[in-house]
Amino acid sequence: MDNIYIARQPIYDHHLEVIGYELLYRNSEVNSATFKDGNKASSDTIVNSFIHIGIDNLVGTSLAFVNLPTEFILDNDLVPMFHEQSVLEILEDVEPTDDIIKGIKNLKNKGYQIALDDFVYSEKMIPFLELADFVKVDVLEYNDEELSEIVQLIKHYRIKVIAEKVETQELFKLCKSLNFDFYQGYFFCHPQLVTQKSMPANKMVVLNLLAQLQNPEMEYEELEATLSQDVTLSYKLLRYINSAAFTLRREIESIKDAIVLLGLNSIKNWASLILMSRVADEKPAELVVTALVRAKMAELIAHARYPELEKKVFICGLFSVLDALMDKPMIELLDTVILSTEIKLALLDHEGELGDLLSHVISYEQANFDELHRQSVNTELYYESYMAAIKWADESIKVIKS
């Protein structure tokens, strides 16, 4: 397979449960300034997603939203199967000609769902509205009154409306109040800052445990004692280590065994992961998945290219969503956690080699492929690490939440 970037962006319902992912593609050898063949990009996304990679590895049982090239609309035989999970997006520059309408009707008859991307209303678009299951609206293109009007207009056709480019908690709240059905963007990765004098007791306990775990001077016996004091954490940790997420030859029966077999640093990382999931009960599960993907992807890249960073990047990726989990500014949270200056600077300002790696991982996650191209990152390594991290994170979250 040619070197590619492919990423996924979650789409949420009102309860912040993921209902699907949009699959985003870029050929690593071109950037947006020279990338003119949108049909080829969409074709490659479909082929790579459904055939080479496997749709289950990218979205699990969720819906897969994929831009549909015009030639795929006109010739339905080009469209892969998996119609149960596929939502085919009709791009904004596609005209509702008789042939296009016929092609969409054929796709609907085969079981595919249809979405209209970057939708702008006009009378000529009514034939599309009569066939669509979803309509995506770029919320940055309209003011509040215009957004309210377009949502009501679309809902007249009994279509689900997706708010695109929702990047802040404030924008999410606005879209929710305007009766959008689903939300796409990275708002969930940002904290909802609330003025309060103190952090809730349960979160403070977790943060104190996290601080203890990240103490670089902690020895085996001290770590074992710390973990053993929290029965739930110990149980979850042993269950997690003995799960399919690890390929161990024998079952681990005690914290001491786990530390000896996997090492001090690994156990600290896994315990921190479980603790962070504990405070995410009011947050979308995808936030913890995001932390896991970042942590594992950075670790895999460091293992291959930056061995001196390998022991630091996992916790750096994991803690990169700490502010969103705790709804506190990162700088305040890091004041209470014992971390190296290097890790703190990477988390706060993406400084240093560690900060550069974290920044690149986040750019990949958010499909900022132009920036990665400018930085001349290793395309194949990033792609392989991302895919492996998604698989690992999806498996891990099931065990952690069970």
C-alpha cells in the first residue's frame, strides 16, 4: 500500500456517546495546495478503509462516514459492501442532476445511508434533502439566528442534523440548544472551566494518587504499597494486565508479580490510565480513548525513532487530556503532580523534543496533515503507529470499563 495518512473524527449524540466517525484521508506526498483530485482522495479512502485496513479496525461497530466520489454515485458497483455501517457523504460541489439523483436512489435501495456535507440550502438542493439521512452544517459559517433557521428547515424533511467544526464547549452548548442531533469536532478535548474554590474530593484523591505514581524516586516496595491501598485500583490493574491487551505467558496474581514482570514504569503508566478513567464518568468515553491513542501512538513512534523519550511519552500522551477530564487549567493541575520539567513543558507549551512528538501526534489525530507534511514526518511510521494505537486503545477501554 502507498504511504498514506488516514484518521478518524468522532461524531457524538446528545449524551456524548460516539455514533460514528468520519474517515479523513491524505496522500502523504501532497498537501492541500497541490491536492486537486478530490475524487481520487475519496476513492483511496474507501479502498484503504474498507479493503486494506478493515472498517472494523477503524470504527468498530460505529458508523463510518466517508466522502463519496462522483463516479461512485454514477457507478454503484465501485462502492464496497458493508452498507450496514456506511454513511456516504455527498460533497457540496455535487449538482443534483438526474443521473446523480438516480445513483443516490440506487445506493439507498442497497441499504446505504446518505449524508450531505457542508450543506448550504437552496431550492435546487431539495431533491437531495428528500433522499438524505443526515445533513452536515458547518457551524462556523453562520450566526446563531441563521443556524436556528437552517436546523428547522432541514428538520422539516425529517433528517438528522450534524453540527460540524464544533471546537469549543461553548459552541457545543449552543448547537445543543438549537436542536442539532449530532456533533462533530474536538470540543470534548477542551476543559469546561468552572469557577470553584476546590476540586471535588473524589477527583482530588485520584489526582493525589496520580502524583504519587509519577514520583520518579518511587521504588518497587513503595509502588506496591500505594497500589495495594486502593482495592478497586489493584483489582482493575490485575484484570487489565491479564486481559487480551497483554500477551503474557502466565497469569499475574499480585501487584508484586506485575511490577517484576512488566517493570516499574509500565505499571505506573497502566495504573495512571485506570485512575484517569475513574474520573471520566461525566465525560465522553472517547476522551479516554483519545488519551490512550495519543499515549500508545507516541510510545510506538518513540520506540522506533526516539528511544531516549520512550519512558516519558506514554504518560505525556495520557496526561494531555488531564485538563479536559478535570475541568481545570493544565497549569494548575501540573502544580499538584510530580512530573519532570521536560514533561510539564511538553504538556503546557509543546516544548522540546517531547513536546514536538506530542504535537505531531495530536496533529495526526486531528487530521492536520499539512502540518505533518511540512515537518517531514515519517509517513509510514505514523500511519502504522496510529492504526496500532487505535486497536490497542479500543481493546483497552473495553477492559477498563468492564
